[in-house]
Amino acid sequence: MKIRLSVVDDHTLYRKGLIKLLENFKEVYCINEFENGEAYINHLSENKGKQDHIVLLDYQMPKMDGIGVCIWLKKNKFKIKPIIISQYDDQYTIQKFINNGAAGYLLKATTIEELREAITQVHHNNFYFNEHFPNKLIIDLVQKKSIEPKFNEGEELTDREKEIAKLICQELSYKEIATKLEISTRTVETHKNNILEKIGATKVTGIVVYATKKRWV
């Protein structure tokens, strides 16, 4: 089943260009576009049947901005997962959005590959953090239950994999982890890849979220 998605952005050229780009993603079905948050929530109020899986939201818009939409969706218990697309990359702004229901945060200068990855991961795991997110911020957001992450739970991690996951949360480099555990950096990378495969995540930030959810940190 394709990912149902809407785009909400007041800049027409950017919005149209983004939709044209999304049409090339085979896993995505872009159903609607809106020029501001108010138009989007009015649409949702009138059409409560078939909801989006994900909405791509601009930060700053007239009438109702991205944060307003996030708050409204959370208050009205919609299961739609917002991904914010913004030009601001300060930690305060990012944290404000995640605390109010956003499942991911991208910069407008993001790559096509990251956009696709963010959409896919939010759909499957309920969150997306790229490698620029500080681990301390991720841990704080998970502990406060600002996100509700989902993972594959079928295969247990080994004791060594759990150990490496905990050290990754401490922002140690692969070389530092290897030295601490007296193994090679290649072995650390192998364990890291095995962890990602087992939990169904794509980035190291996913390991941080998983370890925090398991209360290993």
C-alpha cells in the first residue's frame, strides 16, 4: 500500500516542485496540496474518512503555520504524522516541533535521498532524525515521550550488540568503541549494521532511539 501524503506550503513554486518530485517516488501517493495550515485543517475537518499517512509542512505560513497544524493534529487525535520542512536548523525550533507532535524535521536544502528516507522511516518507525541531531536531544525527546517510535521486535540483540548500542548513545566514535571493547572498527561497524537490520532502522540515530526506548540509557 502506498504512503498517502499531502503537502502544505505557501510558496507555490516550491510546493508544485515538491509535488512533482514526489511523483517519482513509487512508494508515495501525493493526494492533496494546500497553501496554508488553515486550508489543510479545514479539509481534514470536512473529510474525516480517508486520512493522510504523512503531511509535509512548511514552518512559516499565513493564517496557520506548521506548529499550529502540529498542535491541532495532536489535540484532535489525528494519526497523521507531520514532517516539517524548514530553513531553520536551531535546536530550540526543532525541539519545539517534535514536542508538539512532529515526527521528523528536514531543512529545505535537504537531498532527494534524505526526503525519501525521511518519508519512509516516519511511515514505518514514526520518527526521523538525521545524523545532525545531537544524541542528548534525541534521548530527551524519547524519555519525555514526545515521539512514539516503532521497531521490529522479532529478533533480540546480543549482549555485545546491546553494549555497542549503549556506547553509540554516548557519542563515541567507532574507533573509541573499538578501543574500549578491544575489537576492530570493522567489527563495530558489523555489529552496528546488524543492530539496524534487526530493529528495522536506517540510521545510527535509530539505535539511539531504540536504546532509549529500552531504557538502556
